[in-house]
Amino acid sequence: MPASRLDALADRLPPARGRLTPDANIARTTWFRVGGAAEILFEPADRDDLAAFLAALPGDVPVTVIGVGSNLLIRDGGIPGVTIRLGRAFAAITVSGDRVTAGAGAVDINVARAARDAGLGGLEFLGGIPGTVGGAVRMNAGAYGGEVADVLREAEAIDRAGAVRRVPAPALDFGYRHCSAPDDWIFTEAVFAARPDDDAAIAARMDEIAEARGDSQPIRTRTGGSTFKNPPGAKAWELIAAAGCRGLMVGGARVSDLHCNFLINTGLATASDLETLGETVRRRVAERLDVTLDWEIRRIGVPAAGRNGGGS
């Protein structure tokens, strides 16, 4: 991005104890390994640092929140404004009785492991969800018979004005891959309810999930997880296969042969390739099966000049 534009934005940012990085190459941290730079990347030192920064940030500066990039596609033109990533300061996991409290930056599988090590069951499904707790709460992530709405008791978030919000789970009005929290809330912590269980049984369930995921998903490739939500009463991968899209390619992007609700960067794909491939799949499923697929992968940023990444 032009240095003059970066300098102009940097001059408008409030002071912070955390790290502020201009023109940050965050694409390499996503699972797809594609996309442009973040105009400014902010990694807050702690909750208070994040709240103070947001309270003082000019209201016209765009704010985008990312996690570990497991279910994320950054467009080739990058992300304008401030991109916030919650790192180690938000990754703590503690257990008290049958409650597991996790920071929004904690990796989902680490929450499942902490519960297992404490002899608590009910959170094993988190071991099959790539990503962090903040994203899991935001999208009511689920897999292998469980979802966040089943186990969340309360969550903490910070709004765009810097106010700290603590809400019980019912107030988030969860739906399928959705919660009703305002878009400008940044989740910082979640409290999950677990239950005492046999250590061996918990470990066995987690092993089964890991094996099933390894057998059915292309997890050792540059992918972004499930591309589309399952429509009511159907499975997205079955619809994609029925529409003849298994193995379909656009540029360096390919529909997985192993699980066709996964898009793969074969090594040379751009974000535009991947998004265009996804839109092509959506169009074919709509034309041939009269079903509209909705994106589950989160697409952020702007296309590169001269490129069209498809619909939203």
C-alpha cells in the first residue's frame, strides 16, 4: 500500500501497549496462504489495551478481527483500516469445577484437551473444529454432534466504543452457524459448561473425531475448512458432488476430490481464484439443483485492482 496512505492512517491511531504493524503480511498465517496485506495490524497486549484502543480510535477507521485464519479468505487487495488479531494474551484456559473458561485467542482443540485433562466431557467436539474460541462463538461453530450453543454459558466482548460486555449465552440468540451479537463486538472470553466423565472415554471420543477428520477431510493441504453451510435438510458436499463440481478448477484453486465442500490452493492460487471457484460452485448447484449455498468461509478485504472475486 502507498506509504503516504499508511502514514496518514498511522497518524490517526491512538497509542497502544500492544504491537501495531503497518502493511502486515498476514496472508501467510492463513490456511489458504493467499491474499493481500493488512493496512495496520494491531495485536493488543490485553483486554484493557484493546478496550482503550477502540474507545480512542476514530469512528471512520474500519476494524476487522481475525483469528488463526483457518476459515478465512483474505482478498488479494488486502484489508483496509485496522485488523485486530488476539494472540497469546487472549489464549489462557482455566478450569474451575465443571466450568472451562477460555480466552478468545485459545485454539479450540486446546480447550477440548484442557477439559479432557481435567476429567471433563462434553467439549470433545471442539477438537474437530479448526480455529479459535472467538470465531467459534461468533459463528456458533459445530462438528461431530456438538456446537457452541450447546455448551456456552456466558461470553465477554468489547464493542466498537470500547465498552466491555458480559452476556449470558441465551442473549446471543444462537442459530445455525450464527449468533445475533452486534457485528462490532469483539469476543474476548467464553465460559463453557462441561461434565465429569471417565478420562479414557473422553480420550477415546477425541481420538475418534481426529481419525474421522483425517480420513474425510483434506486437512494436510492449503484449505480453509468447510466452504459452504449445509442447507436445511441437506449436506453441502452431496449437493456439490451431484452438481458435478468435484475436482473443478479455476486457476490454481481446486474443489477437493476427498471432500468437495473444501476448496484447495494447489500452490499457485490467488484469493480471486478461490473465490471465483466458490461462486462457480454456487452457481452450478443453483442451476442444476435449485439450491442456494451460503458461504461459511469468511471472506474479507478488497479485490486486487483489475480482478473480480465474485459475489458476496
